[in-house]
Amino acid sequence: MKSLFVKIFILTVCLGQALFGLDLTEEQIGYQEELLGYQWNFSLPVNWTGGSRDNLHVTIPRGYRPLQSEWRTILEFVPENEDGDNWSEIITVTKYIGKRLSATDVTSLIAEGIINQAKDSQILLNSNEDTGRIKKSRLGIMYTYQGRKELILMNYFSGPLDCVGVQYTVRIPENQNIVDVSKKMVDFVETLKLYRMSNP
């Protein structure tokens, strides 16, 4: 049964990758954070070298609230009626500006931490790509932590200086269909957009 789920999960994520490309547009979103009925929008730098700027645009769905009042490296979002201790799902937006970390460095470090601290860890997806300007890393892991089964899907992007990304983690109730959980996560990932604009 586990083998069947792994195949379904990977198939679902791979299908989602078809929509996860590089959108070239001159629209300037810049560094801005908007709250529109609990919808947050972020434009994060991936590669600002070589005469153009590649950015990752992240939109947090309505119905989520941030756990931190200030954003340094990470900013976490949970459903409105939940908190940092009792959450059913959590979206983490991360930025490493000027740290020269690659996307694969970050996902590998997170995976190592999960495997060392959790039980029954299974890597369901591990995909890396280097386009020349941008390195992409996608990693999915299912594990048990403090008696709770969780599923995490990570997506990180890096240039020579900056690395940014998003993690989506869900605690899986015993009565919940795990395929439905993975589908919801992939649907969110497909809202992430890379776009490029020329330097002024």
C-alpha cells in the first residue's frame, strides 16, 4: 500500500511540474507584502545578476495568518483559528539573502534534520534542476514526529547569492485520505510563479 501511495504522490507532483515554469513578464511587483483579507503576496529575489532580475512570487491563500510579527529568515502561516503549537497545516516562506546557499543545500539540510529527529521517514520526491541562472530543488517527505504523521513538500530556488523557498507541511489525521492531502499541497505549489524583469 505504501508503494502505491508513493507512486500516486510522485505522479501527482510530476503532473504539477508542467505548470511550474518560468513566467517572463515585465510586471514589476518588487518587494511588497499585501494583506487582502488574509491573503499575503511576496516577491522574493532569486537571481538579480547579469542584467535581469528573477523573482519568486508567493501568494498565501485567504484563511491563513502569520505566526511571526517580524520577518527575518522565515515567516510561517497557519489557518486562522490555529496557533504555533496546535496546527493542522503550516506554510513556511523562507529567504536567505546574500548567504550564497543553493536550493539543494537547503532542502538537504532540512531533510537531514527531519530524518534525525523524526521516525518512519520516507523520501517520496527528490527533484533537482539547474537552468544555468536558477537552481531548483523540490523534496517531499512523510514522517512521524511526536506521534503525529506529517507530510512536507519543499520548493526552493537559488541564484549565486540568494536562496528563497516555500515549505508546506500537513499533519495527517488517521481518517484523512492521504492522496487528497497531497493533491491540496500540489495545488498550492502550482500557484508559485517565477518571473523575470530587466534591470532598470
